[in-house]
Amino acid sequence: MKIIAQLKIRRYKKSDNKVMWNLHILGLEQFQAYLGGKWDKDLDNIEKVYLKNGDFIVGEINKRIVAMGAFRKISDKKAEIKRIRVHPEYQRKGFGQIILNELEKRAAKLGYKILQLDTTNKQIPAQKFFEKNRYTKTKTER
């Protein structure tokens, strides 16, 4: 039986950027959902987009970033959860749940009462994950 070390959560720092980008792309490519371009502009300026009125966190095991997630302000009471990714080698071990729980806790601490998110129709495991966590589908669009 292989035992996985505990996931250490911390706030994103600029030196994480290259590893974070690799994790982001890897996480989407496994579902053929990576589009690139304008869809990723937020990741070019994490400090402005996320760290001012939200948060961006990474999860490490043995100092290796294996998970990440973020949220950003939509309104005074509403935030959007974004960019939850877990490296494929570390999926199905509860790390996505740890990231989501931490994001929800941090958002509540900042006063956000409503959390929303989006995902692609190709990311079926993500859809099921969020439904399991009491998120409900409100619309579908192209």
C-alpha cells in the first residue's frame, strides 16, 4: 500500500507561475479541453485578478506543486471559483476536495455568500465533483 504525504496548502507566489501554467494545461489536456489564448488571460496577471479581492492557492507534496485553485470577486457578495487543477498522478486522492474546501473557507472569510463556477462539457469528472459538493447547474451556453 502506497501512502501519499499530506497536502500542504499555501498562497500562490510569483515564482510558482511556470509550474502553475504546466499544471493548468496538463489538467485541461487530459480532457481535450485546453483552448489557450484569451481563455487564459487571467493567469497572466494572478496578482491583479485573484490576489486583490480573492485568492489563489497551491497544494504541495514534498515541495512539489500538485494542485491549485482560485476565486475572484464578482460582486460584494459573490465570487467565482476558478482553475481547480490536480496533477493526474495525484487525482482521486481527495486533493481536489481539500482545495475546494480551502477556497470556500477563504471566500467566506472575505464575506462572499455566493460562489459560482463554470466548467466545460468535456470535464465530466469536474461536473460530478461540483454536483457532489452541492453546486447546481444554472445554465448551459456555448
